Amino acid sequence: MAATKEEIIAGLADIVNEIAGIPNDEVTEEKSFTDDLDVDSLSMVEVVVAAEERFGVKIPDDDVRGLKTVGDAVTYIAEHQS
Amino acid sequence: MNATNRTVVVTGVGATTPLGGDSATTWEGLVAGRSGVRALTEEWAADLPVRLEDLPVRIAARAAVEPADVLPRPLLRRLDRSAQFALIAAREAWADAGFTAKAGEDEAIPAERLGAAVATGIGGVTTLMTQYDILKDLGARRVSPHTVPMLMPNSPSAHVGLEFNARAGVHTPVSACASGAEAVGYGIEMIRSGRADVVVAGGTEACIHPLPIAAFSNMMAMSKNNDAPEAASRPYDAARDGFVLGEGAGMVVLESAEHAAKRGARVYCEMLGQGLSADAHHIAQPEPEGRGIAAAMRHLLDTTDLKPEQLAHLNAHATSTPQGDVAEIKALRQVLGEDLDHVAISATKSMTGHLLGGAGGVETVATVLALHHRTAPPTINLDRLDPEVDADVVGAEARQLPSGTIAAINNSFGFGGHNVVLALRTV
């Protein structure tokens, strides 16, 4: 069953917390992974791989570049999850 | 800024070792003659592709404080264990030197005048093996994007440089078990040549894993005294049977004397310089007469202000191997003659085990503190001195060093035939 938007945000918050140590409640849609959440380009790959596993999506490298904010990722996952 | 032969001093020390999570605890352990060697446990082996009982060597000197108890989780994911140790020790040394922020932010040191020289002998070997297991078991997609920056041997140096904003240069000499000492020597030269005013220098290692253990053991280099871990590392003792693998890091803050005086820094001692040579004998065996070591000693005497009559202390390389310990003493006797008789020799690996590329760093810290406290640490497990060791080895009890101006040397030698001798003097 597809995850809801809220479930995706909560899942991403867990992932960002694990990888970058940012408190879950600070991981909100308008936040930039790089500028606000201490996720550099290498850690972004970790976030993407963890998200792929958690939500059953494939996020090709070319699409990762478009995921600037948490909101971008939520939209992408919502549209692509099976 | 292009001054040469500037006086170099030590203004900070830091360490995380099998004896303690900082330099003070490590020093206490050394003076008290505590062993950091323990039996490896089933818990340690739980996630490893080997059964503990199948390993020929089941002892090691693991770090007294786990990096996971000190560093935040995101950093642990991005740093190999060797870089974790380096960062912990470097932070202590930096604060101990009286700096309150990174270079540039702390006005006492511009970023362009700070360097780092941090070595490892092996590099991120546990990262490589962990990621290989992930590749086999979970697939290519799951291999960490941090793998390369974690396993490269310059990673600890680079992270220390990043931590303090070192822009004068960040370097990683690699010479097996001489690496840490070579890094300290490199740091001295950076200041001497005018490239930097302050350098964070030292060594780190983290390779207590079944593969290096099996490999070293198959070279017949390691002690197999599995039943008595604390008695296994016994340099100079007639019954020694090899080294015990240790892990951790030791760092010093090196500084030009002028720069230290200008900012009113506390000075531990002077670094007189280094003597270097190579054996050109065998890839892993020490040259039995210690000719290469003697050449390094002579290089030291020829190129520094070290006066043999002032020598009061030696932190020996002395890893507890049958051949190496004797070759070192032969070389010292050959070069120093009767001056060796007033040198109190300590083999601190009897307590810390052998930290490989970390050894030169930790033992530089130990030598700095030995001069500072005028105390030569004990050599534990010395029940019966090898009759071939014709020198004054400090036994079970720490010994007070003389007053007045005294000097010390710290020896490190590595597979490949690398010889590094560092000289230090009280101020």
C-alpha cells in the first residue's frame, strides 16, 4: 500500500536523523537537504538509498539532482511509489 | 616567514589509547604500569566472518574508550575508525595547546599558517572489508558513498586538517610502524622551513580485525600468549614471542618557539629534530645488527643540537619481537657508546601494545610527558632481561629522571626498513 505524504515525511525524518543527526521535527518540507539539514552530496546518496528501500521506489542518479528540498523528495516518492 | 632552522616546541598533547581516552589517563596508566591488553571476546567476534577459536591470536589492546561514546553518530558513519581516533586525539591536543576555535577564527593562528601531518600505517582497512561484505551480501547500490574518503590513508590527516582549517598543507607519510614518527618529523620540517607556524602531527591506527591478525600472525610476528593477555607484550624479556596489536592515536601540537612565546602558550619541551634512514635489507625483517637504525641515530646527531651527554631517556621502538628488540639496542650502543649507560629506556608497548602507524604518535606524546614530568615509564613483564640487551631498561617501576637540561629520543621503525628517530629536550 502506498505511503501517505505524512508517512513519507516521517520516514525521511527518520532517515535524515540517522544519517545527519538532525532532530526529526526539524525535517520539514521546505528544508533544503544541503543548506539546512547537513546532508552533503555524499550523504544525499545515503538518504536516497535508504528512501528507495523504505518506500519501494527507484531514484536514478539523474533524478537525485532535482531533489533539493524535503518537499521535492516527498513529491517524487509519492509519484513513483508502487 | 622563510626562516629556516627555527626552534620547534610542543605546546599540546592528545591521545586515545588502550590505557585511556585522553593523554592524562594514558599517562597515569603508563606510570602505574597498567596493561591495556585483553582477551578478544565472543562479542567482538560476533559480526566477523570468523570463529574466535579459529584465530591463532585471540588477544589485543583495544581502545579504552569507544569512539561511539565520544563522537556524534553522523560523524561515525563518515569516518573510518582510524580517523575517529585521530580526530579525538587531535581535538584534545588542540584544546591543550590553548586554541579556542579553528584557525582563522582563533586570531592566534591564521589558517594559512596551520598545517597537519597525520599518519596511519594501514589506512581504512576495516571500512574496506565492511563495504566488501555489503557489496557481496546486499549489492552494489548499498555500498556507502563515503567508502573511498574513509579508506584512503590520508583520511585521518584530511579530517584533522578540516577540523582546524589547516591551509598550509595536510600530509600523510606512510612507512608502516614508523608512520606516526615520520609525520611528527614532517611537522617539524614544515615549521623549520617556514611553511607553517603550527602543525598538528601524529599517528593513528585501527585494524584489530581477524584479517590483519591472521596475516601478522602468519608472519610469526605476533605473541600467541592467549592465556595470559596482560603478560603477552614483554619487550626485552627473554621469553618474548612477538608483538600485541593495539589501536588508538596520539597527537602533538608543534609550534615555532617564537609563535608560542608571542601568544604566551605553555611549552612542554623542544623538538630538536629527526634522524632518518632506510635498511635496504628486507621487506619485513629488521637488519640484525641494527645498521640502518645506527645510521638514523648518526643522522640525528649530525643534523640536530642533541648532545649525547644530555640524553636521559629513550622511548624505544621495542615491539616485543625476538629480533627487533636486540637490533635496536645494538644500534644504540654502537652509536652512543658509554652515553647509552645514562639513558633510562622505556618500552611502553609493553602496556599499550603496538599501535603500528599510531605508535609514533602515542610514543611521542609519552616522551613529551616523560620529559615534562621527569618520569620514565616502566617496562612491564620484564621478568628476565634478555642477556643480549646491554642497556639500562626501566623495569616494573617508573623512574625519576634527572633535573637540569635533559634530552630524550623516541624510536620508530617500520616494515620496509624505515627508521625514524626523534629527539626532544626540556626547555
